[in-house]
Amino acid sequence: MTTYYGLYGQKVQYLASDPTDVQIGQVWYNSTSATLKVRAATTSGTWASGGNLNTARYGFGTAGTQTAALGFGGYIGGGAGVNTTTATEAYDGTTWTTVSSMPLARRYLGGCGTQTAALGFGGYVMSAPYKTGQTTAWSGSSWTVVNSMNTARTSLASFGTQTAAIGAGGDNYPPATGRPSNVTESYNGTSWTTVNSLNTARRGLGGAGIQTAGLAFGGYIETPVYQAASESWNGTSWTTTPSLNTGRNRVSGFGTQTIAIALGGYNGAATNSTELWNGTSWTATTNYPTAVDGAGTAGTNTAGLAFGGGTPASPAPSYSTVASQEWTGAGVGQTKTVTVT
């Protein structure tokens, strides 16, 4: 019978604990747990349950990474009354902790940056004119109001950092005068500057990337028409790219200009559709565990996070979720136990 030594020219290591500097394809025997183990790479993306938010909501601003995320503002749902929140929460990879609140309650706002240096901008507020351009900077412990956007709007795509951000598209609410927008603004840490517009005006679109290399996808225009349009931003202008397979509003996303995830959204019903952008095209990948729209997101294609979101299938979901899911992309190393039957 062919042995591992015969195939690979080395013996299986006999160790009391798992090695720390382990390589893909490495095999060892853990004598403490009496298990044979191998370091393999994931072949497709997977979702796994994370910690629950303290405040269920959707349509909020987000920033950070899978193990150091920030969620702020948002819509609690549930009919009339005060249903837009100022709540801010920080995630440490296990638990969400409520921290200092935003100065203005709003939902469908833009957000970007890190857990200790985030930016929140735009959004829907509960009184006329129902939209704001307010911009607030997060220091890691508190929010400070800084210079506002030039065009007040809600439901815009956002990406970048606290000192180098992009806000694109959105909605000039209320409906009587509101229209999906193609306006793009760039933030330099002090003020906003209007730059070249999106090719397709829309609201409720997702975004990913940095100020000089971004991506915007999905959205909604009046009729209704759920958009699948996707565009790439090079720091100066937008270029139309291949579309999503599933057009949707209030779609969420994370990643970079060349490898990104689009998840959830609303296209007549909340959806769990998840798509992967590889820099050339969008393809369906592992679906989100539940149908959601307006979920918060953070991180990268290899280590992402999605949290909250509106459910069930309704244009104005009557409730929202506290659940979060951690994403592990394809090609990530994982230690697995070898079982023999």
C-alpha cells in the first residue's frame, strides 16, 4: 500500500499540539487529541454565525473589519413613531458593545473607515426636509460633527476611509421632489468636493473599495426598477462594468474594487442572493443564511462580516434582526480533522 512518506517523501509529524506555522497541505498527528489533521484551503465561501447586535436594525452606516467592526444609526422598523436610532455598536469578533451614540438619528446613511476612525454621512431623518448631508467623524470613543456634504441625500453608496471617502448616488427624499441621484462627492478629511457623476442614477446601491479604486452596484430607480448596474471608480471617473445577476435595492457589500461581495437586498421581496465580483464579472456564490435587505457590512472578501438587516419580505420591513454572519472566502487556510471510516 502506498504510504504518505512514499507519496511526499516525509513522515507525518507526531505532535502534542497543533503547529502555529502551518502550511497548506501539511499533515500531522495531534497526540493529545488523538486526531490526524491536515491544513486545507477553502474551495468556496462560507457563512458562520457571529455575535448578536444589541439593537436590531437595518439601513445603517458601517466601518471596520470582521473582528473590529462598527455599526451606527439605522432603522429599527415597526411602523410610525421614532424608529430611527442614534445607537452605535462596536464588534470585537465575538461580542457587540454599545458605545457613544451619534448626535443625529438617521437611517440609510453612508459609512466608511475603521472601528477607531470612522465617518458617517448623509441619511434620512424623521423631520422635514427628511434628508441630511451631516457628516460626523468617530474617534474611537465619540462623534464630532464636521463639514457637511454638498448634496443632502439618503441611500447612497459609500467607501474609503475617514479622511479619504466617496459618497455616490442616493435619493433626494421626499418622494414629491425626490429622484434617484448620480451625484458623487469626495471627502479629503476636511471638506466634500463634487466630482464626476455615476453613469446610472440610483438609490439603495452598495459600495466597496477605497477613494481611488471603488465599486458601486445595484440600486433602484422610480417605476419601480430594481437595478443590476455595476460601475467602477478610478479616483476620477466611473466606468460601466458587467451587471449583477440579480437587480436589487438596499443591497449591501464589502471588499475591494477587484474582489467584492454583494449580498441581500430587496427586489419585490428581501433576498439572500450573494454574488462575488472578481474584477471582471459577477457570479453567484454561497447564499446568505437568511433573506435580508439593508444589512451592515465590514471587512474583505476573505474575512467579511454582515450584520442586522430588514426582514421579512415587505417594502418596509416590520422588524429587523440582530444576527450577524462571518464570511470566509475561498482559498483561506483551515485546519481539518481527518476521519477514516
